[in-house]
Amino acid sequence: MEWLNKLIEKYPTPENPNNHFTDEDIAAFEKALGTSLPADYYAFLKAYGYGTFGSYIYINYPFNENDAQIFIDEQEQREENYKSLESDYTEMPNGKPVYLDCKFNNGEPEVTGGNPDLLEFMRCEVIDSFTRSKIIAFGNHYPYPFYPKDGGLIFIGWTDDEEFFLRKTGDKFTIVMYDCGYYEFDMSFTEFLYNFMTMTIKLPMMWDEMPEWEFEPYYDTSSDEEEKNIIPPLERADE
């Protein structure tokens, strides 16, 4: 768990994380979901528990009451949302497609679908060499199916600006981030999270300066002795 250890070293875990789940809970959740998820995802949840980085980064936590079903419902809702956007990606007045799909080949973009004229608007020239080495594909289209289809997406978290997905192709997981377009990274869950939070990944929409992240735990209940943060399961920050 190299990347989780790096994450913990830079952003300490809370003293009393809300992380009360067992291997049996994981098995029940994965049975309901229909697939296993990466071990470092569960290790992250065990280390940090239920909560948020700076009321901005939220990782789905499926182990409070009814949260496994909410996780699945959120997954289905994301699929419906992206299906509804497909009709937007038709043609410009000049007959050219309004979307772009690319793969990275030796660190350079290779257009695989849509309108090559849109490449300049993705500002590829500002993407640094490290990020280029990790990007598999990018574009402003919505090209991925959703799980359980092979190569499909599993909704795993969000910020005020982005949504994060695990993409499962065979037994391999990659990370897909949507923010006015998509980027797919050949990274583990915790590797992506660490590099995203430290701005080691540099993309056109990223912040000018790295925020000072601190993990804020959420709890299901509050007591008279101690006021605790409370958040409904998977509540979006912008809702």
C-alpha cells in the first residue's frame, strides 16, 4: 500500500475514524454490487473512514446504514445522467462532430473519434510529462459504458467540480475523472488520489495552488458530550 502510506504521511488520518466495517460487510456489499473493488479502496476507507477532505473531496463510503444500496442507486443515476448527455454530442453547424475522443500514444494525443479541430481547446500543451505518462485517454465525449459491461465505470467519488470512477476492464482497474471532459489514468485508486491532491497531476482545469487538505470525519450520530459532523449518505456538496 505504498500510495496509501504516502497519502497518510502527507494528510494524517483522524484520531477516531468512522470506519466500523468488517470483511463480512465488504463481502455483502460486493455481492450486492456484483463485483469486487480494489483492495486499496477499502484500505483507504479503513484508514480515514467516512468523511471529506476539506468539504471538497468525497469518496463513496458504502458501510453506514443503507449506504450499500445508495452506492448502487448513485451508480445507476450516473449512468442515466450520462445517457441523457449523448444527444448533445451530434454535429456543429458545419457538419463536424462537437465531440473529441483521444488516446495517448507515447505521451502524445492520437484522435480516435470526433472532431480533430477540438484538440486545441483541450490545451494539451500544458500537460506535463508525468501526467502524460499516466493518461490513457481523454476527450470531451462520454465514451464509456457503465458496469457491469466490460470496460464500464463504477462511480467512486466526487468533488465540487469533478466526478471519479473506477473503470473495470477484465480484472484491471483504471481511474476515470470527468470535469468538462474525461481523463483516464493508469493508476491505482490511492495513487490517483495522492497525485490529484498534491497536484502532481497537472491538467488545464486544476487549481493554481495546492489547497491545504485536512480530513474531516463524518459520523452517523451526535451526543451531548461532543458535537460531531453529520452528513447524509453520499450527499453531494452542491446539493
